[in-house]
Amino acid sequence: MGRPTIADIARQAGVSKGAVSFALNGRPGVSQATRERILRVAEEMNWRPHSAARALGGSRAGAVGLVIARPARTIGVEPFFSQLLSGLQAVLSARSVALQLMVVEDTEAEIEVYRRWSSEHRVDGLILVDLQVHDPRIAVLEALALPTVVLGGPGRHGSLPSVWADDREAMLSIVDYLAALGHRRIAHLAGLPAFHHTQRRMRALRDAAKRLGLEEAVSVPTDFSDAEGAAATRALLARGRRPTAIVYDSDVMAVAGLGVAAEMGVSVPGELSIVSFDDSVLARIVHPALTALSRDTFALGGQVARVLLAALDDPAGVRDVRTPTPRLTVRESTAPPGLGRASKTV
Amino acid sequence: MGRPTIADIARQAGVSKGAVSFALNGRPGVSQATRERILRVAEEMNWRPHSAARALGGSRAGAVGLVIARPARTIGVEPFFSQLLSGLQAVLSARSVALQLMVVEDTEAEIEVYRRWSSEHRVDGLILVDLQVHDPRIAVLEALALPTVVLGGPGRHGSLPSVWADDREAMLSIVDYLAALGHRRIAHLAGLPAFHHTQRRMRALRDAAKRLGLEEAVSVPTDFSDAEGAAATRALLARGRRPTAIVYDSDVMAVAGLGVAAEMGVSVPGELSIVSFDDSVLARIVHPALTALSRDTFALGGQVARVLLAALDDPAGVRDVRTPTPRLTVRESTAPPGLGRASKTV
DNA sequence: CTGAAAGCGCTTACAG
DNA sequence: CTGAAAGCGCTTACAG
């Protein structure tokens, strides 16, 4: 007889379709006894909601969207995103909400997707990543009135709720550690300067340098690619008085930097300490293993999903959420400066 | 007035809703003149299809699904998948078909997702990856009668159409190259033995070893994790007569193996040649850069999407598609054996 | 607390 | 080639 519908259940249970709908959705409007009977029948018939019908009747699409804008030459979906996705889906699928994922070339294309999804009623809400300093997406999303949670901040996210970790505190923890080891010349291979978190990290480094009286502390912006990471590292290490420590904004760039150090005969950590702002398998498997900032990205994804679900129920009742600051995992790529080639190991 | 519907267009153009639907979907049933008028009106009103309504009225969900089953400890979504996704979406979104992506723990959970999606009418078709030798998913999908394209093969995919590249030929090209360099003892750090392509690679190595009269050619199965890749490499290199070349089934394992070689003071490529079966940023950025099998994974994704779309239109009219065999990109990690520590440097 | 009805925005036979 | 109508499977006011 094909898939059972609520009409079948209603007939079987001897009630109206409306009553079945109320019972199935846990709403008031049916007595406890009939509710249980209806649920039992639905179970017996192995009924499942038809997502399209539900979306048409109600006004929910039953899905939320996530668009990642990355130029093709960068790594694409990095370990960070795969962890985030898992965390998101763990929470969303428990509520039967699907996740629409899309990878596009740039912010313009990203905005187009939001407009299309909105007009096609594809999604009920959105997750916004890679927050920019002057972010054109914010105004668009406010205008579309699509419930959205921003991963990033604090600040620069307009009236949209944000889930954020403190990149400033994180950067300070790195610099404090390096300074404690004795480093006085620290370089920072930053990501895209348009990103909000890039600016916060750069600013934190400047502030820390002043406070600690460092001899040098420079941030070099890049496009996050391994190519620019390698090129910038080469330039830094070719200087007369080169930095004794480099902080990389991504694990991919950090690994590329490690390769350049090997290529130029600069020992790590003997002559150069390396810290990655992102932790992942990459940071662990290279040699020497990289000291890196670790965080529970899976849990972060779950947190974002919960905030978004709350926003769907009550767009006005949602507050910004601060998540734990990433913590430094020390491995083999950091040491006091100037140990020289003696410590080069292996 | 809210979003325009086909009823609005019909009123404005002075025709029936049915006529509008035909015109908008490029079907016969309206004259050329009225078709053009309708399209013009739709354009003026900035009409967009409501995906749920379309799914309910027709019987299409407007989406296809891809489930990736990976235990949490492996890298998750690898570069391979991100490329594949991009290729899939490039073709699918041109036809306004969404992609439902889900990451789960194991095959059992994966099958559950298929059953749920099927009964909820969430997707019109599926893409199946990581084909197994005895794959329980095949029978389930045949029974669900959900149009599905298998990425993998040839063989073992039942009545489902397959898009495949020849892993056997690919392995032979590696072994032939290593043998030509003079290697006589070759090891292969394979992936999960349950995977169809793992078996084909292992068998290809055995056959090549016999044909070439190699002294030793052993395949060691692993779970694809960096941990097992490292452990197995350690065991191989600790032997008396160790292999002079190791072929790794994934880039992550190859990088882990490279780390172990460094740790044990085995120079690459002087004392050990390393080849990765997967190419990616990882293979390029490490030092020495890894010789690897390259393929156009983006194009592969596009190909899979095209076959799936064809299967949606006509499930019976789809044939298996063979894609180009991956080709060896030689970098710095391979050399004739026994050059010894002299060539270590850099 | 419950039932009968209308409606969500499309698609698709079925008559003309 | 075209129009009027029914129907997809739900949800949600609106009466009782």
C-alpha cells in the first residue's frame, strides 16, 4: 500500500488527521489516552514524516544551511570543518533537521546561495563562518530575516547571535609561552586580513609585544595557502636577524613552514620554534610534531547547532555564547631560542 | 505581497496554473508564444520555485544524498572528499539539485540513514563511496529501489551503476616505476582489507611481484589511521632486511611514515623510497615532497553527478563508467635504492 | 479536548 | 495546444 500517511493512521485509530498531527508533534489538543493510541498505531504502521509535505504545510523546510567560501587553491574542507560538521550533525539530526552544505568560490557566490535558498524556502536558518571585519553578508542576512548564527566574534556580527571563542586570549597564551621560553623576535604568519579573527590575533600580538617589551613582533598576512605560507617563511628566514619563533594561523601553513625550515637547514626547534593556531592530525604526524592550540571543535559544532535551533524557535530570545578559549598543546616544535644546531635531533 | 507563486503568474499572464507549470519546466503543452510570455512574467515577478511544493506535487525531493562512514579517529573528511564534493556540486547545482551530506560512525549507521532518507522522501538518489568486498549496503539499496551510483569497482556493486578508476593499473604503474629504479623489496601499507579497492591493490602488487621477479612484496593492512601507518612503518623499518620502498594507500599514512623514517634516522629517498596512492596538499607540503598518484578528483565528482542525474531520469538506461587511471607524479621521495645516507641532506 | 475543512505551492492526468 | 480540477501529505485556524 505504499508508505503510510497520517490519513491512514487517522482511519486506523478512528480519529481525525488533525488529531494525528497534534499527537505526532507532541502538541496540546488531544487527550493523553488518544495520543498514546495514535503513537502506537503510527509505530505499528512504521510511519515516517514526509519532509516535503511537512515543509509545505507548516512553513519549515526542516533543514539549515552552511556555505563555505574558499578559493579552489586552498585546501578546501579542512579538518576543522569536518569536525565542526560532525558536531553540528550530531545535534541537528537528533532533531531531524538536515544540513545543507555548499562550497563556493567567494563571498559574492555565497550571498547568491543565501538569496536562492531563502526564496526557494530550502532552509530555515543558517550558520555563518569566516566572519569578516566589514562583512557584507551580515546586512543581507538581516534583510532576508533568516535566523542565523555567526561562528565568530565578538563584535562585527550586527544583530545576529554569535558563538565565539576568544582568539585574542588564545594568541596571548602563545606569545606569553614563547616569551617565557626566552623568545624576543616572534613572527606571525596570519590568514586573510579581511577575516575578523585575523585582525584580533594581529592586534593581540602587537599588544603583547608592547607589554612584554619584545624586540620584534610582526604579523604577515597571507591567503592561508601552503604556497604563501612557504613563501613568507622563506622571506622571514632569509633575513639577517630572523625571528626565533613563528606562529602560523593554520596547520597547513605551519607544516609548509616546517618544510621550508628543513629546506633552508634551519633546525626546529633548535633554531626556530613553530606554533600552529589550529590543531589536527597534520600537526601530530609531521616531524617534529607541532605545538598547537587545541580545542574541541566537535563540541563547538554542537553548541552552534543548539543556538541555531533555539533561534528557530524564538529568534528574539537568543544570546551570544562564549566558548572555551583554545589551549596550548606543547609538542616537539617549541624550545628556548638559540639552542642551535646541537638540538637539531635526528 | 510575499513571494509570488505560479497562481500569481497565471493571473498576470492570463493563463492557467498548469500552463505556467509546463512553461516553467520546459515541457510541451504550451505554444511558443505563451511560453515566452509566461517566462517573461515569471522573470518580472522574480519567481522562484518553492522546493517543498515541487517535491510534494511531483515526487522529487530535489536532493541527492552522500553518506560518509568514518570512525572518528581517522581524519574525517579528507582532501579527497572535499574535492569530490566540489565536483559533485558544480554539476548538481546547475540542475538545482541539492546535496545532502552526512558523516556517520559505521556502515550500520549509514544504512540506517538510507532507510530514513528513503522513508522520509528526503532524497531522489544516492552516491555510494568506499565500496566493500562483501558490501551489505548494495542489497539494501537495491531493495529500497533508490537510484544509486557506486563510486568504485569494477565488480561487487550488484545491479547498481558504477563509476570507477582502475586501482589495479594504478598500482602496477607504481610497482613498475619502483622496479625500474632498481627496487627489489617493496612494501605496501594498505587500507582496510574490507574495501574493494584495497583488495585490488594488494592483488596487483602480488601479481606484479611475480611478473617482475621481486625478492619481496608484502601488503600490510591497516585502518587508514596515521597511528597504524606509523606503527606499521616502524615495524617494517626495524627488520633486518627492510624494504627499500613503501607504497602507502593514503597521503595521511604516507606523511606519518615519512615522520617515522626521520625518527629512525632512515633517509628518504636515499635509504627508503616513499609513494602515496593519494595526492593532495599534504603530499606537496612535506619535506621531501612525496611522489604520488594524481587524479582529477573534481572531474570525477562531476562525472559521478552526471551519471546519477541520468539514473534519476532513466534508472534502466545507465551504464558503468570507467574514468582515467591516476597517473604518477614523481617528486622528491623516490630514488634508486641504496644511495645511502650520502643523499640524505636537505 | 476534538473534528471537519481549508490551504501550503506545486504537478499531472483528464477533458476539451 | 490549452484549461479546470484533483491531489501530493502534511499543518493550522476555526467551529463545536
